[in-house]
Amino acid sequence: MKTSRALFERAKKRIAGGVNSPVRAFSAVGGEPVFFARGEGPFLFGADGERYIDYVCSWGALIHGHAHPQIVSAAEEQVKKGLGFGAPTELECEFAEAIARAMPVMEKMRAVSSGTEAAMSALRLARGFSGREKIIKFAGCYHGHSDSLLVAAGSGALTFGAPSSAGVTEGAAKDTVVLPYNDAQTVADAFARRGNEIAAVIVEPIAGNMNLVIPSREFLIALRELCDKFGAVLIFDEVMTGFRVSRGGAQQLFNVRPDLCCLGKVVGGGLPAAVFGGRADIMKNLAPGGDVYQAGTLSGNPLALAAGLAALRLTEEDGFYESLAQKTESLTADLNAAAEKAGVHFCAQSAGGMFGIYFRKTPPQNFAEAQECDSAAFAKFHQKMLARGIYLAPSQYEASFLGSAHAAEELTETAAIAAAVLGDLTSP
């Protein structure tokens, strides 16, 4: 870690906080961030040459592992043709067609460069389409850092939110209602009181930003029915779950169809790309065909789309998602067995290629329960796992990931190390 420490000190001189995204600073788990030099398959290699089994996977984007040959080859071929044109390409057609084959809701779509852009644009479109201003989001769900989404819950279940970040004005937050996840009744109450003002409900159909929180299907069905009843737009933020929990995303797993959907991470193949789309009658309101404006110089960048299209094609292989889910379930089962043997208040669960680990007896159902997890125990666990070559997200509020590159050997090694670490946590 000597080189990483020196690089972190160097970074802090010119980069705000020393990192280009806050969670990378390791503030939640103590210690200092690892600076990485390269990745290969399921492994990351630190600046000092140390090897880690990677369960962050670029925050879920690398479903095929690091430097997959077919993705690298696709990117290399595009580099030879040009890095970007700021103009249409055939790749954009192929990319959109590949997404539409997997997700029927994506009748029309628009490529952007980040999940934040996708969610921000989808909400603007929903407001423009509905002619309304209010939106509902859920505590613990993260939809990017646009102003209207950096909102904390108000003092009561039906009050409008307040800014949760300095620099966000009360005006930007005033039209956002924040409700508890997995609680259909509070959503019904909000619609009963303000239904004719609500433009959209935006939700992670499987939450990954308060750790992995799996909703009841009844909750998602209730959102669908309420939006239908009151004429609001239902937006699924599948930036994390799209092409990650199944080929058709969480909407396929739960058989609940949104009106609009946001995608990111996997669809870029490791490069910056995202998409929002959905019903054609809503999407037609985007400029240039409609009066809802959205634009981006690097939207549909051919380099990112070439990598993303290669990644999507790899997921079309027979049995891809069945294998991914089985491996993830196997790992979480081993973790749960180790915790039971060690007598630790710890549990794990999975959804497709995502998994969550929690220092509590049962998996959380909402953000309030996620906050009950033992953060000090997680920090110790993270530090000890890292020291033994297992790279987990440096926050108890982040889901973990694995991909097709993780083999039985890596999963067995991880489970054995976790068993030892959990045992250490109970030692006097």
C-alpha cells in the first residue's frame, strides 16, 4: 500500500478530496483508498502489485470482468475508426436494437453518458409529458446527483423534501416527495392527497444504493397501479440492475413494466454510457420532435457504444444469467453458513449478479433498516477482507457484484477468507 498512500497524498493536492467520486475515499470504512494499476478477469492489481478478487466490478458495470478480450477488441477496432464524431453512426442503431430485444418497454430511447443524465432527463420528460411538477422518490434510492434528486425526507411521510446537499436550493427540492421504500400504503396516501400534481414516481426496482434491498412484488405492482390510476409516469431506474439481475432487468424478474426506464453501467461495457427510454408516445415529446429539450456532445459516443454492444452480445449466450445467478447464490450461501458458525449477526442475499452483505440478523427491507446495520463491524470486516485480497465496496450502503469471470476457485477462496475474518470478529 506504500505506493497507493503516496498517490493519495499526491491526488489530494490537485483533486478535491483526493478522489473523483466520494465513496472512493474510504471514509466510511477507515484507512486509505487502494490505487489500482490494472484489471484482468475477476482480479484487480494495486499500484504495489498486490492482487485482489474484485467484487466492486466498477460498481456493477463489468459483468464480464476486466479487460474481456471481445470487449477490448471491439473498442480497439472503433479507436482505429475514430473516437467520436458528434454525429449519427450505425452503431447507435445496433445498440438501440440490442436493448429493445431484451427490454420491450424500450420502444424508443436516447443515449446519454451517465446514469445521472439518464434519470435527470427521464424526469424532465415525465414532467413535460404530464404537465405536472411533483415527483415521488424513495429514501435510500439514488438516481444521480441532479439537484431535484438530492433530497432528504421531510418531517412527515407526506411532506416535501429538503435539500440533502449544500448547493441544492429549496426551490429545486420543493417538488420532490421522499417516501419509505417497500411501503405501498404511504405511496397510496401521497397520491390520494396530491395525485393530480404528481408527474412521476422514480424507483430502483431492486435497490443497490442502500446496499441490496429487494422489494416485494406487491410494492412494485402497487406503484404501477397507482401511476395508471392517476396518470403519472412510472420510471424504473435500472442503471444498476439492467442487464445485471437478468437479461430483461428487474422489470423482467418481477413482471412489472414501467413507462420509462434508465440504463447504465453494463450497457457501456466499462466505458461511460447510459440510456433512457420507454413508451413511444412519451419519448416523442423529446426534441427535435417535441418540446422537451435534451442534448449531449458525447451522447451515443461510438467508442462507448462499441464496447457496450460487445458486452450486451456476450450476455445473449445460452445460460449466461442462470450461471451468474447460481454463482452469486452459492457465494451468499457460503457467507451465511460461515456467519452462523461464527455466531455473528450477519447475513447475505443475492439477486442475479448482485449481492448484499449486512451486519444484522435479516436483510433490510428499507433504508431505515439498512441504517440499523452495524457500521463498525462492517468497517472491520472490510479492512480485514481487503488485507487478505478481497476488494469489496468501501461502504455498507453499496451492493456488491460478481460476473462471468469469477470462477469457482475465486468464490471458494473468498468464502474461506470470509469465514476466517468473521471468526476473527468474534475472537476476544
